[in-house]
Amino acid sequence: MGDEAALSTQPPAAQPPAAQPPAVAPRGPRVRHVATDRPWAWLTAGWRDMQATRPVALAYGGALTLAGWVLVLLFFEAGTPWAILPATAGFFLVAPLLAAGFYETSRRREEGGSPTLADALGGLRRNGAQLAFMGVVLLLIHLVWVRVAGLLFAVFFGLNFSPSLANLPMALLRHEDFLAFLVIGTGFGFALAAATFAVSAVSIPMIIDKPEITALEAITVSIGAVLENWRPMTLWAGLIVLFTGLALVPFFLGLVVVLPLIGHATWHAYRDIVIR
């Protein structure tokens, strides 16, 4: 009995700690915070890529410039020269997709290759289904902008306002409703451009770099990258608008250089912000 009593007073044996579930690693790409002046570094890296692949860059940029000329001629033939201005503004909305060839060129050069024009064009086929989805998104935004611009033009200037292209600038400036049209139109354009920039800032380079990622995932990361780095991304967006606007002035000729520069720089922006 004494032995049994002694045994009954012994403390229970310590139980081994329960196994803890393994830590779950974050899924998908993440973004890092970068300094406000990083866009200058992206432009420098983009310039180096453009110089290293000059024939490819100039040929691809020249083809896009030629497409712009064809579009302008089509507007003239259709008797709608007024549509040139909103279509030119809409170029900013679809340009991120058109630059896919430059992203692919920078990607291949980063891997140590010597990309060709065929490689650049192949960027449009890499993860083609998701790129097509992004193209639909950007095209819808562009069509909304063209429709809004046409409606605003009709509301403020009337359906009978149709001066020649040579007289259009002065006719607009002399119209009593020009200031209201400019303010409201700029507001709509800014909102659509900001939305486009947020969804495409790094999403298209990411889709090309990561064939396993979906367009919706890339858009989510892109919006997060812009929100996390709103200061450098605001500077970057301003530089894109400035350079592209200046390139459009000499009848799109400046795009031959500006498009490759911005395209390659955008790749480096993606590599700098998105953590692999």
C-alpha cells in the first residue's frame, strides 16, 4: 500500500510539446520600398540596354512610329481629324502593352543573351493568353477614353463644329466653352491614365518574366507597387508623360528613341520593385 501511495503522488510525466505547424511562406511576388529618385537609375539602366541592342530597339520603335502615321492617315481618310488628339492621348493607355518587345529584350540581356528582333517580337507570345487579357483591359480603357472624348467634344462644341485640321487649334481657343472642355476633359483623362498606370506599371513585365502568373495576380501586385512607392512612381509617371509628349511633337519621330528607352527602363523598374 505504501508503494502504491508513493506512486500515486508522483507528478505526471511531462508531455512533449505539440508540433507547431510549419510557417507558411508568403505566396506570389512581393514589392519592396524604393527611394524617390530611383526612376533616374531605371532610365540609366534602360539607356544601357538600348545602346547594347540598338538595331533591335530602333527597328521595333520605328515600327511603332510607322503604325502611328498609318493611324493618323486613316483618321484623315475617314474625315475625322478631330479624333487624332484623343487617339494620341489614348496612346499612353496602350503603350505598356506595345512595349512588351523591349521587356523581353531586357530580360534576355539580363540572362546573358544577345537578343534579336525575332526575340523581341517573341515577347508578345510569351505567356500570350495573359498578355491578351491585359490587352483587352487596356483596350477597353482606351475605348472608354475615345468615347468620353467624343461625347465631351460634341457637348461643348456641337455636332456642326468641324473646322479643318489647320484651323482647329485657333477655332478651339476662340470658342467660349474651350476652358470648360479643357478642364473636364483633362480630369477624365487624368483619372483613366492614373488607373492605367496603376494596373500596368509592373504587371506586363511580370507576366513576361513569370509565365506561371496570371494577369489578375500581376495587376494586384502592380497596384500594390504603386501604392507602396507612390512618390517614385509619381515621378516615373511624370517622366513617361514628359518624354512621350515631347516625342510626339515632331510627328511621332521622337518615339523611335523614347519608346525603347522607356520600355527598357520599365523592365528595370519592375526588377527593382518586385521581389522574386
